[in-house]
Amino acid sequence: MADITRSPWLLHYDASSCNGCDIEVLACLTPVFDVERFGIVNTGDPMQADIFLITGAVNAQNAPVVKQIYDQMSDPKVVVAVGVCACTGGVFKEAYNVMGGADKVIPVDIYVPGCAARPQSIIDGVVAAVGLFKERYMQLKNKQPLSVGHLEGGEGS
Amino acid sequence: MLTPLSVRFIYAIAYIVLAPFIGGLLEGIGRKISARMQRRVGPPLLQPFYDISKLLKKKRSQVTRAQGFLLTSYMLLIIFTGAMLFFGTDMLMCFLMLSTAALFLYLAGCVTTSPYSSLGAQRELIQEMAYEPAILLTALGFYLAVGSFDVETIYNSPVSPIMIIPGFFVAFVFILTIKMRKSPFDESTSHHPHQELVKGLTSEMSGRNLAIFNVTEWYETVFLLAVVFLFIKNSSAPLVSGLVGIGVVLLTYFLEILIDNTSARVHWERMLTLTWAVTLCSCGVNLLVLMIVR
Ligand code: SF4
């Protein structure tokens, strides 16, 4: 059986990004970067995804959506916050409707900084996520408790 | 000259064992060619197998229990259909089995409450409506060419059936785009992400269930390409016609990828009218010519 890391499928969700980071995420699929080389597929379906790429800050309206997407993904799964908005809230942090980074609602494992995050660093983040994906699979296989990412205001590792 | 029963059993078993490997490899080649057409490097050749292996390792989760049952039935029926064809039984029977299998897939899409899945399932029915005439006419065409529905007889016919029924061949190849779920007719599953349908019929399938669906697709692809092969094969020059047959099969598959990469999805009404028009025209003209000549 092949290594689980050879086929990580991404789900990209735009929380309330300015679309800068989204364009960079899509740039990863173009001929220049071509992440499909690593078996990465940008699927639109949470039930089939392994890695959750979230761009933009979370606001009151989409927090339940983000939570639901996270819950629909089956284990093992990894969350990557792309761009400073998804990491902390970024320039929108003080806005009245913005709750902050993605880790206000779901546990985030990997933070990719940048405004907008460059495709190179996004790929870097995804590669780190793939490593974590495998680690979680091993935990699942050995029936150990799964490690969780960082959740703002909650416990985590 | 009839093939002995034991050899026919070996063919059927070879299909059951080898079809997923051939189908998976074909998909790998397809993805690679697609990537090259878009000036990308593309995934490794064995990527489809890596995907299946990953899907099987994911934690099991399914929306309803019925989904797993229905998908397994779908898979078994398709495998049985293909095995029947390779065993050399009645072609009409194979095609009827194929439609029954499609029904199980439709139900597997329907049992979930997701609107995307239900919409995909409905479109699957429309697709079936579009390709079914061509499939049944293909069986009829083989009967006209060879005088029997028996795959064994068709396989050993003295002239290649395509010489007598080229119109039916065109109709069959045309509907392959629907059957292989390629653009512009990927109405029910939308294999490119971020479309209005998410993943359509397969939206609610994850892990093991999705793996079952994918492997069944491979079985089906091999089955359909085997029918394409039957159009070419004759018993007067078995080796030459066999090699040409394999060439035509590969060319057909390449054509599907080319069409997939050069066209955008069309509205379902367009698909229906286009498919029926092509089926009626090419089969009709072929029939007329046959009636005049004979
Ligand atoms: S990090 Fe910058 S580019 Fe990305 S969504 Fe926020 S403001 Fe836009």
C-alpha cells in the first residue's frame, strides 16, 4: 500500500478574505507551481478533503459554516490558515464584525504568514501539513488520541 | 470455432482481477496527458492507486448506511456485467445489466439529503436517458452485422463489425464521453472542483465509499473499451485486427481526454438533444444504407 502522504486532497474555503490569498492559492495549481505533481487535488468537497486551507478572517456570519466544514471532514485531517487574516484577523482585526483568526472557531495546525501569502509559502505550509497528516494517521492507526492544533482561548497542543 | 468453456472462464476471471489495474493505469495516463495538455508536469502515473489507498485509510464515515450497501451493489453489478461480456454471453443482457447498475448508483446519490447529491442523481438519470438509445442500438447493430447478440460469435465474426456498422460505432463512441464522465457531458459528477454542483452525485461519498465508486468506474471503463474493441476484431486476421483494435481503443481514450480538455460543460438539454441527434443520424443513415445494400 502506498504512503498516505502521496495523495493529500485540499479544501479551500474563503472565510472573508480580500481575495488576495485566494488568488495565490489558485496560483499553486497553475503550470508554474503545479501542486498536482504531489498528488494534491483541490477538491470542493469537505467530505473528501484531508487538508483544510482557510483564507481570510472569521466573522460572526461564517463562523458556523467554518465549524461545519471542519466537522464534515473525516479524520485524519489538518487545518492550514493561509495569510495573516486567517492567522490573526490581520488588517480586519479591529472591524466590528470580525472575530479574529480561524483559530477562534476551529483548531488550526499550521499558520502561513504573508499578505498575501506567496504560493511558495503556501506550498511550504501544505508540505508541513502533509507531514502532520501522516502523523495523525499513525495516531489513528495505533488508536492513540489525535493531536489537536491551536485553538485560541481553548486548550490545544 | 468456439472457445472452450474453461478458456471463457479464464477471460471472465482475468477481467475481474485485471480490470481495476488497467482502468486505474488508464486514468493515470489520462491525468498525465491532461496535465501535459495544460503545460503542467502532472501527477505520477500511479496516482489513482495512491488516491484509492489513501481513501481506504481514512476514518470511516458515511451519511447513511444505505449508501455503502447501494454502492457495493453497484460495484458488484458492474463487475458482473463486465465478466459476462468477457465470458462471451449475450450482449443485450450485458447492456441491460449495465442500466440496472446505473440505477443503484442513482439510488446511492438519492439516499442522502444533500441538494448537490440529489441534483447529481437526477442528472445521472438524464444522462442515462441520453445514452441508453445509443447503447441499445449498438447491441442491435452488432446483431445486424453478425446475426447474433452472442459476444462469442461477434468476437469470432469473419469481418470486423465496424465495416458494416460504422454509424453505430460513431454513436457508441459519442456516448462514451457521458459514460466516462468527461466534459462537456460531466453533468452528474462535475470532475472539476468549484462548480455549482460541488461533486454532484459523489458529494456525500467519502473514504471507502468513494474508493468503491472510483474502482467501479475503472471496471466500467474497461468494459466499455472492450465493446469498442469488439467493433474491430475479426477472425479472418485475428492478430492484425486485434492489434488494430487495441490501437483504436487507445485512440478513443485519447480522444475522450482531448474533448475533456477542450470543452466546457454544456447544459443538460443540449446534451440530450445532441446525443439523440447524433445517435439517430448516424445509426439511421447506417440502417438505411444497410437496407438498400442488402
Ligand atoms: S492576508 Fe492580505 S491578501 Fe490575504 S486575505 Fe488578508 S488582506 Fe487579503
